[in-house]
Amino acid sequence: MVSETVLLEGSWYALEQAGRLIHAAVGVYDRGDPGTALALAMFGREEVGRSRILRTLADEVAAGASFNAADVTKRCEDHVRKQREGASGTTLRVVPPPSQLSKAAQARFTSAPGSPESKAARDVISAAVTSKAKRDPHDRHDMREKALYVDLDTDSKNWSRPCAIDATVAREHIQDAVGDYAFERDALRDGVIVDDFPAMAKARVKMKPAPVLLAAIWPSIEQTG
């Protein structure tokens, strides 16, 4: 059976790998290859998700559950699930007017707090967040595949090419991946981890080699195309 300690070590190493992948994604993006960068960033997000899944499994073992290696592999093999677990929140990007969401965002700023207009705007934004949170893991998984493989579009007439991935779309996804990794890394920093994640802190002390969590870096070059 896989011990709690081994699962926690895996959680550390998965987060370490997430940082390496996302760090590499930013470098590749800045060198002018947004498609490959996007693929790396999506794999990095999955490793953040794997880290959280392994931590959850460790909690279950501590509570009396038992898992073998095959069980652990199975819990970590679903790409969509790892995308879901790897997200610390949902980012809404408001499209230009006259979309319903853009109108609601404007109303939140211009309406008096507690007014019917403010409440209606809040409801629209809340519904958009809920809907996007459900779609995002699947969308990110699909985006990862588009960034990796040449494939036929749904019309069966044109080819989807990773090198043609829109640079702005790639940048947005990479920024979100960096943000989620940074959130997780920050939660496990010295001075916080002992109080919030004591089991993780205890596991790290004995790990050889020790995990290295790279600092979060962000795309520095705005590209077009």
C-alpha cells in the first residue's frame, strides 16, 4: 500500500514539475512559439492538479483509507479532472459591448449598491462565473490537444495547426496557469505551510532530493497573430 508520506512527496514533486513546465512555457512563448508554449502551460496546470489530488489521497490515507500504486495512477490519469483540480479560481474576460456580460460589469460600477440594477448585474456575473467554471477544464483539455496535434477541423476540410494558435489566446491561458501555480506555491511557502499544511511541511523535511519550486514568471512579450 502507498503510504501517506509517499503521497505527500509525490504532491511536492508534482508541484515542482508544474513550475518547471510553466516556467518553460513562458520562455517558449517569449521566444515566439505560442502554440508549443500553450501546450506546456496546460501540462503544467495538470501537474498542479496532480499535486492537489495526491494531497487529497494522503488525507484519505491518514483517515484510514488504503491505496495501491494502480489506485493512485487511476486517480491521476483523467486530464479533465487534473485541469479542474489545478484551478484556484475562474477568470472572466469581459468581451466588448454590447454583450450581456459587459453590460452587467458596467452596471456593477455605475449602479448604487443594493439597487435592483446592481443585484441584477451581480446575478448575471455570478451565472457567467458558474458556467465558465464548468466549461474551463474541458476547454483547457481541448486547447492542450489543439496546441499539440495537427488535426482536421469539424468541417473535415481544413487542418488545425498548433503553429497557428492565436498568440493572444495562448498568452491568456499561460497567464492563468502561472497564476494558479503561483497561488499554490505561495500557499506552501515557509511561514505559512507549518500552520496550514503541517503534513506537507513534515514530509518535505525528509525528502531527498528536496523539491525546488521555481518562482513564478510571466510572459514579457506581447505577440500578435
